[in-house]
Amino acid sequence: MRNETDSRFAVLGGGRRVWAVGAIHGEAGRLRALHDALNERFEPGDRLVYLGNFLGHGVHVVAAENEMLRQRIAILSRPGADPEDIAYLRGAQEEMWRKLMQLQFAPGPGEVLDWMLGQGVDATLRAYGQNAQDGRAACREGALAIARWTTQIRAAVHGHPGHDELMSALRRAAFTADGELLFVAAGIDPGRPLGQQGDTFWWGSGFFAGIEASYSGYRRIVRGHDRSGGALDLESYAVTLDGGCGRGGTLAAACFGLDGAMLDWLEA
């Protein structure tokens, strides 16, 4: 059952079309080019959702976040636009970043840190002027040293206007008000209702390709990242908008009508 008052989810109401942007992975240049093309096609009443994983992998993470904030201003400057017309989802990269800020509470923090660094977090740290070696040293010293290190990271993020607010605006999933379209970062488990997906939203890619029937009445499900490294899939009921951005590929976006049809397509 959908709960439109559940703050974990973004509700895209009142629009006729929804634009969805796939995983960005720090590729600011591709995002800027995509936004330039999108702004020529964005119509009154359109909605926009970023499907998570804007951090990590690429070398221009901070610039990518700044570009997302610039685009927000561009859309909200249009007549009739509302802040709720734009949604931001939490992907695996943003979830790891959140966990990094709580590293002092993790069992085996050194092993956890090394795993996250190998998954793309190192690129985000470097983008904010931070050094992974400092984190490793803190893990050897203990919880208080880790807490000092993560406080330093928070201060670095805080030095970039709007970045704290962007991270606090992240939602687990987004859907249109009458339940036509569902947007997720990486996956869902079709055997569980939306409110019980947990971390499947950012880690559950393995379930996605097998979704063939209508899930919970949605006419189309769209994700932004395939953790298995698969290609774009625009034809299936469960759409994948992952062109490999940040891993040598392209950044993809698509526009969907409330009937589930894909109406437009962009790639940068």
C-alpha cells in the first residue's frame, strides 16, 4: 500500500510527464550536457527525478552536485514550478557515504572502510579534499579518532553551499501520486511491498531483471543503476537507465507519460 505521508518516499504529483536521470557517478560534464538538452525539452508540468548514485567513481563529484543544484534553480525559476516537482533518490553511493559518517560504530571499521573505498567512495573523499589514508590511520587508533575524521569530512561537505541540503533531501524511492510510475535507484524485490524493501532499493539489482508482471499496480518501474554492469534496457516493463556513466559509458535520461510509455530520450 502506498503511503503518501511517508517521508521516506517522494510523491510526484500533478504532472503529466516525468523525466528520470540515471546514475551520474560524478560525471559533471556529461550531466551539464544532459541538462542543456533537457532544458530545451522540459515542458510546463513536467517532473524530474534523479535516480541516485550521483556520488562516487568519477573525478568531478563536487562539480556534479553543484550542477544538480544549478539545474534545480533553473527549473524552479520557471512559472508555476514547485520544489516538490524535483526528487532525489538515495543510491548505493549515497548510502555508503551515510554509513561512512557513522564508521566509528561499525564492527571492523578498517575492513568496512576498505570495502567502501573500493566501491567508489574514495572518489567522493578526494573530491572533498579528504584522504583515505587518514581514515585508515584513524581506524587503527579507534573510535574517537574515527569520529574526529568523520567530523572533518562533514566540515568539508558543509563548506560547499547546498550539499548538506541535497543529501538530506534524498528519498528511498519516488512514485507518481496516483501510482502510475515507480522510480528506484537500483532495484526492488517484487515479493515485498514498497514499505518493506529496506536496502533492496540500492543493493537489490538481482531482482530487477526478473520483474515481468505489474508490481503493485505500477504501469512502469524505472531504475538508474544496474550493479551487475548490464546495459540500458528501455523496452521492458522494468526500465534500466544505466549507460555506464562514471565507468566509461554515457549518462542517460528518459521521459515517461503516466500511461507508462517512454516519450523522449536523452544521452550524453
